[in-house]
Amino acid sequence: MPSVILSDSIRRPRFAPPSNPSFTLVPPRPSDELSSAVSAPASSEPSDQILARILDAKRHSLGGPARASGQPLTQEEQAFVATVADILAPVLERAAYAQQLESEAIERTRQIDRERRMTARIIDSLPVGLYVIDREYRISVWNTKRETGMQGVSRDDAIGRTIFEILHRQPASVLRREFDEVFTTGRLQTFQMESRASGELRTYRLSKIPMRLDDGPVTHVITVGEDVTEWREAQERITQAEKLAAIGTLAAGVMHEINNPLATIAACAESLELSIADQPPALQDGLRLIQSEVARCKGITDSLLDFSRPKALDKTLLDVNAAIERTLFVLRHHSRFKRLTVETHLDPSLGLVLANEEQLVQVFMALLINAMDAMREQGTIELRTRRGDAGTVVAEVLDHGEGIRRADLPKIFEPFYTTKPPGRGTGLGLSICYAIIAEHGGRIEVDSTPGEGSVFRIVLPRTDERGERT
């Protein structure tokens, strides 16, 4: 415990008074000034003056005159000073200790406040929505991301209220059941949900994390909401690429085995057709049908070959607008395509891409034919190009046809998956387009609304004249 030093003029053996004290004459004080002088250890006055005031207060209380400066202490006064010093010493010591404790408490409070502000700043800086509820389902933490989202609620409106008063998109019974499971089991719970609150379909991953303030039961639940739309799309692209690779391996293994008997069948049918020119027309029609079906099967196997072993074609710097114009020139001679109206909105300042023109024409032709089928060969198809973000070129094929059901969207790039009637498609066109665009370092996306139409979007990296990406 810290000790308190009164002063050199007071502290002596048994707190004896100094041998030659020098005091200042002070006015007489009321009788209660003795107690007030004793109870004021924090005075900033010199110790000699304090001692003089104590002695004068004692003399005044006894009816004596004030002490003159430089007057020596009597034996009685020395004993009195020693007694007062014995009384003051523990009082001052306790006062100093209390002051030290107060200073330490103030500093500790400041430290806790700094740590609290740092923790709050960290929580508010997280790029995820976070809130905490207690066992009464009342919100105790609500970070900035929860305030600024599309359905954001201010912190002042959220803190202290139940979560059921704030979140309305999910039934209260479902929320309660999810939280109760975490409170009861103490296990982390993870969910995924989709929402169109922002105007477009987004996927969110929600994690409910148990929290304990001590070693007892769960006292709070931390809920973290993260937008994982881009991550999910990336996972779907990876899955799609794995499926395409598997189909490619299968195609490479069976293609030649299928082509050989098909070639034999086609040759026999052609030979028979030449040798039975005088036979009934029905027989000749049957042979022609065989040849037609053999040709269709060969087309499927050739598509598999292109899919499993993409042709090693050279890439050059080219304008995507030029590839679109070439595609339209070819399709203008298509009898079904003549019944459609095509509108083009091509950005002349699009820039260049490093690509194979034949393959890009193949991609645009497949997308335009799909658009034509969706429009039932009537209506308007739009072709648009523009500069995209992060050094990309964007080309879009837009139709106002039947659209694609939401359940079908994740499957449209899978090999052999088609929504067309039998005989109208093999289901390989979009798979091959996907593989070509991926091989060019780009991506292909689709937005569709049933009954309104679809937009197929091709995104390719823009390249400067030296062949470097911009």
C-alpha cells in the first residue's frame, strides 16, 4: 500500500514539529475550522501554512490569540501537532490509495471503451450483413451492412426490438424454429435462399452461429448473411465444364465406332437406290429416308467430334461486329430466316478481340437459329454490341419469343438437353457455343422471362493492336 509523505516540516520521529518553524500570521477562524483543516489533505498550501492554520484554529477554539510568524512551538503544541499527524497519516494514505484506484479505474474504462469502439468498427467494416439476438429474440447488434442493404433498417430502429418486428420476408414461425434449433443444439446452421428484393434474382448464404458469454448454454445467436450469387454462378460454370469434359471423353471413345457402321449403311442404301430405279415409289422413299437418317446421325457424331476435340484454329485480331455481319449475310439466304425482322445496334467503337472468326460465326449462327425457333419464325430479333466493364466486349442476341422456364435455365448448356420438339434439335448447339466462348477466355450468359423472351450475352476480353488484353 502506498505511503503518504506529509512534508519535511511535519514528518519527524513521532511526527515531531520542526525546531525553528516559521509561520505566517492568519486571521482568527471559527471553532469548526480545526475539523475543516484536518479534513483537507489535498490542499495546495505550503505545509508550514497548513500547520500554522491548525495551531491557530486550536488556540482560537481555546480563546487564545493568533500565533505570530516565527514564534516557537510550545511543548503542548508539539504534542498536539504529533497527534494531528498521527491522525492525518492513515487518512491521507487511504485518500491517496483511493485516488490511485480511481485513476486506474478511469484508465481501464477508457481502455474498455477503445476496445469496444474497435470491435464495433470491425463489425461495421465486414462486407456481410450481421446481427445478434439474445434468448428473447431481441436484437443487440446490427451492423452497417444491415443498414445499407436494399431492405436496410437503421440501427436505432433495430436495436432492442425483436427480430420478428424487423424481418418480414420470412414467416415468424420459420425464423423462431431456426433460432430455437441453434439455442437448443448449439450447432452452426447454414442456409441458402434466393431473393428478388434488389430487382434481380440473387442468392444469399445465411449462417446462424451460436455464442456463449461463459461456459453455460447458448446465450446469443449471430446471423451472417452473404451474397454468394457470383460464387454460385462460378460453381455452376465449373460443374458445366466438368460435364462437358465428361461428354467429350465419351464422344471421343464412341465416335469412330458409330461412324463406321453408319458409313456402311449409307453406302448400301445408295447402292440399292441406284439398282431399283424401276421399283415402286414407296420402296425408293424408304431408301431415301434411310439415307436421310444416316446423314442426321452422322451430323450428331460430327457435332460430338467438334465438341470433344475442338479444332485447333488460329486466332486473329478481329472486330466482333464484322463476325456478326458475316453471320447475318449467311442467314439472309435461309428461307425460314426471311420471315423475321433483325435489328442491329452495333457499337462502332467496340474494339478488337483475339478470336477465330469461323468459330464466332458458328456461335452467333447457333444463337440466331435458337432465337428464330423461339419466335416461331415471326417477330423481331435484336443484335447489340457494346463495351463492357473491366476491358470486355459484350454481344447480345435478344428475342421476344417464348422464353425459358426458370427450372430449365441451369440445364440449357448441358449436352443433349433441349426444349425443342423431337427432330428440331440435338441439344448440342449451346454446349458447343459454351465450349467455344470458354476457350476464347470469355463467358456466355442468359437472362430469360417466360412469355417475354430471352437475352443471350457473350462476354469476351478486349485486346489491343499488340494482342494484349486491355
